[in-house]
Amino acid sequence: MRVSSNTQFLTGTFGLQRQQGQLVRLQEQLSTLKRVVRPSDDPVASSQVVNIMQAQSRNTQFLENAKNVGTRLAVPEATLRKASEVIQNMKTLAVQAGNGALTPEDRRILQTEFREQVKELVGLANTTDANGDYLFAGTRTQSKPFDLVVNNGIDIRYNGDYGQVDVQVSTGRDLSITDPGGAIFGVTSASPVPVPAPVPPAVADPNATTPGSELLQGMRRLDEILSAQRVQVEGDAASAVYPSYDDSLAMVLDAFDAGLEQLLRTEAKIGARMKEAESLQSVGEDINVQYAAQISNLQDLDIPKAISDFQMTLNALQASQKTYQQVSQLSLFNYI
């Protein structure tokens, strides 16, 4: 068999290049501490890593959404807690107004204080978040949900809708970050009128009088009571009274109790959503840890083995270079 000098050089060069390429690949792995640096290193593992990373990205987004939900719900929760305190103060004023020894001036003072409480409550119902969105307007987050007019009486109207803004916090699970003010505080302060049948909240007309407005109607009624003029009962000058107060006071207190119950129910729902969001955060963080472990198992480098392979490849390359140098010097012309 005849081996030409050209074949000899090509074979030696190919062997050196192959060993140098392997050495470079091992050096790259050691510098990145990853076994799979590019898809060609391990196509199967590389494909699995891509799929896991996509799932990890989705989970991370859900985790951020859950954190945002908890943050967003903290504002309406605190707002409703303050609103419940205002309603309690209104109840106290209503009880004080029942004192028959009050003078007209006392009643005017009570009415002034009560109207300030009304303004505070409507202001809380019109609370906005850090982005300027109204919390209790349903899906009409850019429109002020409640209008208040205080003139000869109190007139309050709800202008929002009954939708809710939802945020996806996991696959197939959304949490609401808004609540419709009409379902919490009521729709209108106008006197109630008979309703033939319950109106579903989703289709209720905000300008119509519907069940659930007891709080607003009680506020209007108490203001009317405080505005009433004292009269004397015919034939009994000693029994001066305010018309209809005794009959209306019980309705006012019941209305405030009903309104407070509505607020507390909504506050409980918000608290439940906050707790679920917190739980989902914990679950999401655990899942991310599992994803990271799977990715590590697929692409991270076995450092002791890589160092051993690098040293062995380096020794082989040095030996090949030495033998190539010696073989390349062999020639028949050296013996002629």
C-alpha cells in the first residue's frame, strides 16, 4: 500500500483540527458552565429546555399578575374599611338626631356634620388607584362612578356599570381587581318604587331605582328629617315634634345597617381574593423552582467530568502535534 505525502498531511491536519475543535467546545462549556451551549450540542435536551423555558415564562407572568392583584386589591379593601367607619358615624348622628331635646340650631349643626359625612362617603366611593382608574365604576374605570348634589336635599346617582376588570393569575383562573359601586353602595338616593321582578345586575339601568340602594335612600331620608321644621301637635302645646321622624328613624337605621352589610360582604370577597392571590404567589414561586431544577438537569455542566475531558483532550492534542511534526519531516529526499 502506498501512502502519499499529500494524504499524510491531510490526515494529520484533519486530526489536529478535530481535536482543537473539541478542545474549544470544552473550553466554551467550562466558561459558561453549561453542557448545552447551542442546539447542536444536544438537540433533544435543547428542545426540552425551550419548552420548559416557555412554561417558566408563562408561570412568571402569572406570578407577577398575582402580585399585582394583591397590590391593587389592597386599595379598595382599605377604602371600604374606611367607608364602613363613615357609615357607623352616620348611624351615631341618626341616633343623636332622635333626641327630642335638640333645638333647631342643634339639628342644623347635626345636618351640617351629616352632609360632610355624606361627602366623605361619596368621595371614598369615587376613589382612584395609582393609575387614575376609578375603583368602583365597574369597567368604566375612566368615568367617575358617583355624582352627588347637595342643595335642598341629597341626590346621589351611580354612573358606572356592573362589570369587573379581571386579571389572569393562572391557567383557567382570573381574579377581579374592581367591584361595581352600584352593587356596594347602591344606585340612587331617590325614593324606592315597586319593582315587578328582580333586575339582574348585569342589565340593570344605573338610572333606575333598584333594590340594594337602601344606604343612599336612608342618607337622603335622614337629611330630610334633619331639615324638617318642628311643629306642635294640635291640642297639646307641650308635645312639639318633627313630622314623621319616629316612623322614618327606624327605616334610616335599617337602611344604614343594610348598607353596612353590603360593604362588609364586598370587603370579605376582596379579602378572599387577596388571600387567593397570595396563595397563588407561593405556588408560582415553587413551580419556578421546579422549572429551574429541570433546566439545570438538562443543560448544566458536570464540571469535574468537563475538566477531566478538557485535560485529556489537551494531552491528546499535544501528542498529536508532536507526532505530526515528526512524521511531516519524513521524506525520501532525506536519503538520496
